[in-house]
Amino acid sequence: MINKLFYIFTTILLTINTLSGQTPVLEVWEIQGEELFTPYLNQSVETNENVVTAVGEDYFFIQTPAYRSDNNQATSDGLIIVTNNTPSVEIGNMVSITGTVRESFQRTQMDEADGITITIDSTNVTLPLPVILTEDFPSPINVAIPDLEKVEGMLVSFPQAITNSPTNQYGETSVKIGSTRAFREPGIETPAPGSLPEFDGNPEIFEVKLGGLDLPDADQLWARMNIAATGVVNFAFDDYLVLATDYEITGEAPLIEVDEPNSTQATIGCVNIRGLSNLEDEYVIRRLKVEKYIVDLMQAPDIVALQEIRSLAVLEDIATLIKENNPDLIYTPYLIPNGDNGSWVINLGYLVKNTVSDVQITRLGVDENLSTGGRTHDRPPLLLEANFNSSPPQPISIINLHLRSLGGITQTSTKIKRHEAAISVAQMVEDRIDENLFVVGDFNAFQFSDGYVDVLNQIAGTPSLGAEYPVENIVSTPLINQGLTLPLEEQYSYVFQDNAQILDHCLTNDIQGFTFNKMQYVRGNADFSSDFESQFPPLYRTSDHDGFVVFLDMESELTTPVNTVAAALENNFSVDFPNPFSQNDLVTLNLDKSEAMQISLVNFDGKIIFEKNLGKLPKGKNSITVPLQIPNGTYFLKIKGEKNFQTKPLIFISK
């Protein structure tokens, strides 16, 4: 009651001062007010004897001493002062300030736009105690005035939070109080029209910046770490941000490989490798990381379905590298190109081990068109039909998907394309419902409705929470979403806008002849910053998606017979050249038979710097002159025949 009367009194006093032309004297909590924006916008005010709690490069924070607080949880006692140059104050100073109140993207501040006066009244003042953040504050329920608005500019502290996503390019890491991560939820991000499912945006997530203020810049953090911190609440780029004044980080990097399959288990892997291209600067490093990811982390599945590959040549390079580093692993690459649409060309493909035979690859829906015109599938689903080499052989059908992204989801054209593509795939599923069917890939869709189009449940024939474009009844026997068999904390393959979510799925029907054992995601991509992508080691961030592996229990062991699949990658030529290599040195090719050959040289950044088609060479020894005018260094010499290829390191030293 006393505080309310005091507020009424100061409001009357402000009105009198404004009418008389005097600058009103206010407490910080009066300047902040109870709404999102200050009630004193663009007014010159004076606030006296507040404590400096944190100092940045061109700003500092002040807070009302505890004994003068209005103790109103709806108003903040803190405020940022933007100086546009190095502040002349220190933490623990008591200061008085006169200046104009502004709003900068929902952050209340005083700044030097119209001049500001800062007076240091005293030093070494005890700082106010921080407000403790809890699992209920900030609230997980979406409200008109977010909880962190009520402590904007104030000191806060939390003893336990979990990093929800890796550090972004601005050095900010999203966190959630407690030890349980926040995930993407069904629906259109609030507000959703009508009765459509609504996603509240996870208001319990906020960001922490460890560098800045009086702390040095921190290293990149990954998701799933534990963090305790004290700091001040700022607001920037449409989000609340705690600028840390003290912190502690614990937790191991979530680089997790899948289990090693036993002798009677067949495995199917799936991974989006983020547009891997032999034209990119980091190709050599990224190709090596993909090879290690498939072999060391995915445990070399019998079949690997891949998305976002530039060309068959890239898949051939991966297969070659796997064989060079692991002589017992023989993969045959399969890819049918979608055509060259410019520098960003992405295709679907498979790597198939010689534990699988009778492989047939078919693009589906190539000639289908949207009701509004244009292709239904820019990346047509790629069907693999084959047999596992078990006793007896077990047939399998896999539909590999990379559907239209969620980008531009509010646009009608995007919704129509996603909806009609999902209906098309659902019909492909229904046509093969009696086969041992697996539908895998980057669906670019959640395991639930996004409120606009429910892509996954349309394809799976499973119940929907509803969408603007309703699910049609096509699939007669619903598929099983194997991702939902995982623990809740493992149900994600991608992190976007601070939220973990599943985009990479595995749907199966009632498979016969073997038993579905489990599905596991490989960890080490989605939880890490893209800064790691061009680095090796470590193996973090091979791509932006986490791949997965499914395990199938067989009645017998898989065999690896010497067949046409294995023979396809057996070398039928040898290569010899001096190493180090110099201008006009000879490369000698010893061919077991006459065939067309190609030779190229790639630098360490993955760029082709020399390439030559040699035409059809005769059986036996062929000496090739390679005229090179290049800087000294390490390169890769690639020799490609009609069915096989070799890549060898070459050290060039000019004479």
C-alpha cells in the first residue's frame, strides 16, 4: 500500500515537473515501468545514487539499491546506460545520471543521443543480491510480459542450466534452467490462427554470453553442457541475453558413436552431409570427416542413405577413401543426378557394402507436377531395392527422401509443395506396403504437425494434431516411426533457432524375415557450432544433421561374397610416379585391360587445378606427362577409369 501511494505521489510530482519544465527525478523501477516499454519514452529524466553492477566496452548497468526498491516483481530495478565510448565508471560505484530514456528493440536504456551527465557519488558500494532464476522463472508458459522483462538490466544468477544449442556466431549460447533440454513442440509459432496447433516458442529458453564485460571471450560451447552463471539481463536481437560476470561450465562433448553391430545384425544408416561438393574449399577435410563419420561413428552400416551430395564423383571419392583406410570395407556408390542447377547442387545417393546384392536404384515421382505448376519433387525420392546376403537372402526396399525445406513455410507456394509432395510419397509407400519397407532421410519435417502441413504423419498414415492442409487417408497400414522409440532426450537430429528437433526420420512397416532391434542417432553434428566444420581433428560437425543407424536382427550372419559389386571397386590398374613430383615428370599407368582414363590434380582445399581426359589407353604400361606450374606443396592425384578410381597424395617441388 505504501509503495502504491509512493508511485501515485511520484507520478503527480512528475506531471508538475514536466509542466514546469523541470527534469523529473525518478527511480530506475519507475523508468522501467510494468509494461514492455518505458512510460517515459524520449523524455529527459534524472535518476540518482544507483549502483554500477557491470561494465562493458561502451555501456554499463545500474541498479537501485535494495533498500530503495519498490519490491514489485513486475518492475525492474536495473537499467543499461549506453555511452558509445569506454565508460568512466567501475563496478561498485554509486552514480547519478541525467539523460534521455530510449527504447532499443524493446530494451529500455539511457544513452548519449541527446547528451548524458554521469556523476560518481561514491565507490566500493555493495552490489545488490542477484535474482535467482529457476525452472519456473522464466516461465515455460507464454505470457504477454515475459518474465525476463521484469528483471531487465538486473543482476541474476542460476546454479544449474543446460545449454540448448551450440554457441552462435555472436558468441551467444541458448540455455534452459535445470538439467532437461527444451525441444521443438507441435504447431505454428504463436499466435496460431483458429484452432490450429500452436507452438509457444519455448519462452523458458534465453541466451548467455560468456565473453564481454570483465570476462575474456569464451571458447565455443556445444549443446548438452551444464552451466552455472551470474550476470546482468540484456535484450538484443529479439531475445533476452544474460551477460555473464561469473560462470562455471561442466560436461563432456556429446560425440557419441552407435553400438557396434553383432555378427547376425544388418544395419542401415542415414545422414545428410550438407551439400558436400568437390568444388568447395574445404572438400579434402570434409570428405575425410564424412569417411570417419561413416566408419568410426556409424560403424560402417551395410547400407548408407545420404542426402545433399553434389555428384556421383563425390560418392566415389568417399568410397575410395573408405577402402584406402579400411581395406576390408568395400562400398559401391549409387547416385542418379537431378541435373545441374548451379553451384549448389544436391542429390540423393547410397553407399552399399558387399554384404548386400541385387541392388536396383530408381528415382520416383520424376514426372509429377504440382497442381499449381512446376515439379513436385526437386529432389525425387530414390528407391533402393536389394537383398541382404543372409541365409535365406532377405529383400529390402528403402525410399530415401530429401523433401522441401521449412524455409518460407508461411508462403502458400511452400505449403502447397510440401503438402503435395507428402501426398505423393504417401502413395509411393502405399504402393510398397507389402514389401520390407524403410522410409528414411531428411524429411524437413517434425514428428508432429507444424500447423501448416503435417508431412510426416501424411507419409506414415498416422494420426495428426491438425494442420492448415489436412492429412489425406492414403496409407492403409500405418508405418512405425522408429524415432519415437528413443528416450525423449534423444529425439532430435537438428538444432534450429535454439530448439532441438527431429528432421531425419526412419519409418518402417511390419518387416518380415528379420526383427527391428533399435535405432540410434550418432551425436557430434547438430550440437556443435559450424566453426568446427572446416577443422580436422576434431570429428565434430561433419554436417549440420545428426545421422542415425537402425539395427536389424537376422537369422544368420551376412556374407561378403566375391561378386560383381565387390569387383566393381577392385583396382584393375596401378599408378606409379616420382614423389616428390616436379614439372613434366611422368605418371605411369599399368592397365590390366584397355579403357578410357582421366587424370586430375586437386589441391589441399579441394579445388581441381589440373584435369585431362586421356581417352582410351591400351592394356599395359602408359606413361603420361603432367605439365604443372603450381606452388610447392601437398596435392592429391586422382586417376579415374571406367569403373574404378584411385586417389593418391602427391608432394610437388619445383626444379
